[in-house]
Amino acid sequence: AGMRSKADTEPRLQRLAEMQRLMHKITEDINYLSMRRARNELGDIQAILSGSSDLGGQTFELTLTRTAWRNPARFPRSNLQHVSYRLEEQKLYRKHWIFPDQAPNSPEQDVLLAEGIISARLQFQNNQQQWLDQWGIFIEQQDQLPRAMRIRIETKRFGVIERFYYLEPMTIIKEEES
């Protein structure tokens, strides 16, 4: 019986660790959010922060540029990292690019962070304290941050995990545009 219980416990602990890594990664990216607007592969300047989700939580996308990307091997790259999260077939992925400004065929790394995601919702609070389901799509939102952001992830194994992030503009690191 002892062996069986260990066999049951190991996968559960692995899934719990996976969920903790997921939430830690999202929180770290938001905590190191940069005010620098990146360019897409067509050269268009993107919003500082953009994201959206549908009411059912089946569509989830969050894109931002963060700072403090460690580089112990001293590769020829910036300390800025452009990242994007997306939900696809109950799996949550994080993609990042080597350079914040992308050229066609820019190198990217796509990592599966978690499986068994039933739904994922994003909401953004504007200056009028209204909660919106998308941010960064309107011109007036592209160079500013929402007051707050809420992420709600429902998993098969752990139920609902919800986080609130208050985005104080004074604490955001302002990067030089290059």
C-alpha cells in the first residue's frame, strides 16, 4: 500500500509544481514589465501590454515586454524579453523572442507551461475603475497600462486560481526606446 500511495502522490506533486511554476512565471513577467513598446515582424509598434480573453475563457492571450532577463552566458542580446502567453486546446504556452523587436523569422522559443486548463480569463481595470476583457487594442491604451489586471485560471486538478496585479506606473521601469 505504501508503494501505491507514493506512485499516486508523485504525479500530483509534479502537477502542483507545474502550476506553481506557471503562476510564478506570469507574476515574474508582470513584476518586471517594461514600458518599452516592441515592434512586430512588420515593423509596427505594439502596445506596452496587450491581452484579451473571451467570456468562456477559451481564448486567452497576453503579450508584454519585460526587463531583467538574466544573461549569465553573456549572449549578444538585450536584457529585455518580449513574451506572449496563449491558451490552446487546454494547454497554456509561453513564447518569448530573443529580441524585443522582431524581424521576419526572428528566433523564438515556445514552451508548454501547463496542461489541463479548463479556462483562462484576463481582465484589465481602466482609470474609471471599469473591468475590461481586452487591453492594448485601442490607440489610447497602447502607451499606457491598466490600473490593475486580473488573471483567473481554472484547472481540472486544482480548481480556480485567481491573481490580481496592481500596476503602479511609478514602479514600472522605463526603458529607452532604441
